[in-house]
Amino acid sequence: MPEQPFYVFGPGEGEHHEARGSHMFFKATAETTGGRFSLMERSLPPGGRMPPPHVHVDCEEAYYVLDGQVTFVVDGSEMTKGPGTFVLVLGGTGHTFGNRSAGPARLLVLHSPALDAYFAELEALWQRATPPTVEEERALMNRHSMRPAEG
């Protein structure tokens, strides 16, 4: 049960995690929503690395681009989209995303049910002296009901 009936966060506020050069500010977490969903404001550095293509077994993921250009690869189709674009990836659909442009990008990312615990563990992997291997990232994904996707 949430500690209070409402929460207010401004830009760059919320539970902070950092991985792959990306800053993530969680506005809603499993704790505050009873696990129903999580919502983050996420920055993507220019030319940033994309997560390994994956499938959420039991989770929907939605993106809303706030600033910059974000490249999405969904079910084998690649598209680069700008501010105001909404992308909904249904559970079981292969996807990845990132910022391949020369400028910064920022977006909102919603997971239902909540997936903020994954990002806390991802941050721990990326805080080490050497970046994690793809195999280490895939093992983490597996622990959170994500599976590798083709492409």
C-alpha cells in the first residue's frame, strides 16, 4: 500500500537510476502503484547503446518521446521518431530502442506491470569498473521475465 495518496515530481525528479549513460527518474514504482505499473522519465545520450533485442513475457511497454530522436526496432521494423510520438509494444513482441542521433533525447517509459526493480539491478551492473557483457545483461533480463528476441 502506498505511503500517501498522491505524488508530484518535476522534470529530473523521482527515484534515480543510471545505466548505459542513460538517466532514469522513476515517477511511479511498484511500491507506489501496488505493482500495477511503473513510469520513468529517461534520457538517452547521443549515439547511445541499445539494449539487446528482447521480449517482455508478461509486460506491456509504452514510450512517449519528449525531446530528440529515438530509434525503435519493433517486430523487425526500424523507425526513428521525434517529440509527441507514442509507441506501444505489447507483451511477447520483440523490440529494442535507443538514440542513434547526434543530439540528446528524452522520453517517458511505462511498464505494466511495474518493472522498476529491473532498472535498479541494471544500474548495479553498469556501476562496475567494466561494462557488463551481453550475456550478463541477458541473464538479468531473464530474471525479470524478458527473453531474447530475434533481430
